[in-house]
Amino acid sequence: MQDTIEQIHEASPEQGWDIYDGPSSTYRRVPPGRYTFRLPTILTSDTEAWRPTAAGHLQLTFTATVVGGEYDGEEFRYTRFSTRPFSNGKGNFLGKLIRSLGYDGPVPRTDEDYQRIIQSLANHTFESDTDWQYRCKGCKTTFYRTAAEAPKDADGNPLTRVDCPNGCLDAEREGQPLAVWAQPQLTFPVSPFRAAGKR
């Protein structure tokens, strides 16, 4: 069974999904694709970046910034990777992240190992595939997990905004339907070692 985006964004008790409202005048929603990102400096003592998930797995939360290309400087806020094991028991997404950042050392065995490695990789770049996900902040329901699943416009392009299919209303807009916006997400970091044929 293929692991899904939920394994990346396994929410912690303190963190929700309500990170995107309507677009600002300067915001550009990055289309699904493969981009280069930069990892910020993350200290092992940063309690905002390192929090356990609801299931007790170590989870890293940070802002991934696009480097180069048309969307240079755009931010993917609240990017999350955890040590929740893959369904086949081989690895996890936080391990995939450090590999994509160029780490080729011993496999981390403890939470402290992961934290130490991430701190050592500050300002390194990595590649990752991205997609859109549509989750209503009213009823907390994810309706479309990829842009391909979302409703399309007349030209066949995925809509960036849909009304909540469950009928949630926007209290701030006099009872109009609550908007569900496409949320850009990192989906799978790309290992440079796999491309080089090492593993």
C-alpha cells in the first residue's frame, strides 16, 4: 500500500490545518510539481518546530521556501514531516527529508539523532514533489487530496477555491458558503542518492 500525504502532515494535538484563508494581493499559489526548497535553521531546542504527533511520533514543522524558478521565494508554511513509520515498516518521511537534504550517514535511531542531523543541515536545499489539498476549516474535512481529484473549470484546470461540499457557512460573510482553498503541500522529498543510483 502506498503511503499518503497524511503521513507527512500527521497533525499534533496543538496544531490544526487552518493555515490558508483567501489569497492576499501578493500571494501566488504554487502549482503542483517538483521544486527546490531551502531548509531554515532549526535548533534541537526549538519547541515550536519539534512537537510530538497525536500518536507520539517526532514531528518537524517548518516553513519551506522555494529556491529558483518562477516561484522563487514563495513559502510553504507549516510543512510537516514525522517519524511515523511507512506501512511497509521501512523508513519514514522525516528520514526521506534528511536524505533529500544530502545526508548519507548512519540511519538515525533516536529522536535526538533526527534533531541533531536536521540542525546540521540548516540552509541546505532539497527537491520535493508538491500537490494541492482541499480541507474545510469549518467541518475539518478533507474533500480532495490532490489537484487531480478537485473540480475543474471550463478549461479543465483544478479550481483553487470551492464551496464546502458539506454546506458550511461563512459567519463573516453573512452566511455565504464557506470557501475551501487549495492548500499547497510538499508530498514527497526526492533523494539525490536514488537519482545517482546509490540507493
